[in-house]
Amino acid sequence: MVPAIAFVGRHNAGKTTVLVALLSELKKRGLRVGVLKSSKEVGPTEPSNCDTLQFREAGAERVVFWGQGLLQVTAPAPPKDDFAFWSIVFHYFSGLDLVLVEGLKGIKSLPKIEVYRRGLSQKPLWEEGLYGLVACVGDRCAPFTAHFGFGQIKELANFVLSRLPKRRVTVELLVDNRPVGLTRFVAEALWASVGGFIQTLRGVKNPDHIELRLRR
């Protein structure tokens, strides 16, 4: 599964600013990075007369907009839990090196970095027992936790990269849209058997990424 790390914090703490700077730094280092933003809003606004809105209101389960340089998928949102999160990562971010997440402090399996700055009316989330905290960015931080200033983006990037798993064969398995854990032996065996078979097909040679979907 593609690794992910969440940046959480109070409203106006500076999460988006930190994420944009970090994303730029990671891209300079050659990483393929995706971003998932959680929001309390229903979704990006659509003009009342746009075609995609009409399709959704007519009952379409999923609407895909394919424009010039942009593919946008609109679908019913599942509950924000661990299973749904990793299912979304599997379906939309496979093949990337990392997913940066803004929000989703309630996903327990997701490591989190809290962004906090002076002047906010509310105290940091970590003072309320934030689960999965691995670092902080800003003016206050939990004891014995990695701490970075707003200007330490390169150091923050080094920290995030240090948490990525070493590159090896990656096999992701979802059954009924739920991720299934695989041991390293099983993952490598699946890659060897499926990959070996697929390479016997005409036009396929040394693939880096294979996606196989089975449905009955």
C-alpha cells in the first residue's frame, strides 16, 4: 500500500501552507506525491446548470469529468474510517511514492503531524490526546516528539522520507473494497506468479506496475 501521512490541526493553523511547501520540496527530490484533502464541506461547488451536477441529480452513482489535462471523479462519500481511507488510497493513489493528507485526525492507522501557531483560540490537538502523532510543525509541540519550525521544510521533508518503507516489491490486495494484509513472502510470491504469467503475453515486457481486478 502507498504510504500516507496526515497533517492535522485547528482551523487557520497553516496546514495548507505547510503542505504546499512540503509537496514542492518532495517533488524537487523526484518523488511522485498525491494529496488527499478532508473537509466538512459537501464538496467542490458546481454551477447549478453544469452537466456533471445534472447527471448526479439524475441518479448516477459515479460521474467522471474528463477535461483537457484534468480528470475529476465524483462519487458518494463513504464514512471516514480506516477501511474507507485505505480503499481510497488503493484506488486513486496506487503507483505513487507517498500520499500527503490534510485532515482526517480520526483515522487511527494514519501517522499524523500537527500544525499549530500562536494566536489560535484553541489549544493544540495533542493536548486532547491526538492518536498517532509523530511530529509537530509550528510554535508548540508535544514532549518527546519531533518538532519543526514553519521555515524548516527541508528538515521536515527529510523526516517524512525517513519514515517511508524501503523500496521493494509492493503488492496491494483489496477484497470487497477492504485491504487485506499480506506477509512479505505472500506478496513476493503473488508478484512472481502473476507477473511471470503476464510477461508471457504479447507486448508485455518487464512491467513496473500491474493492476488486476477480479469480479463475479
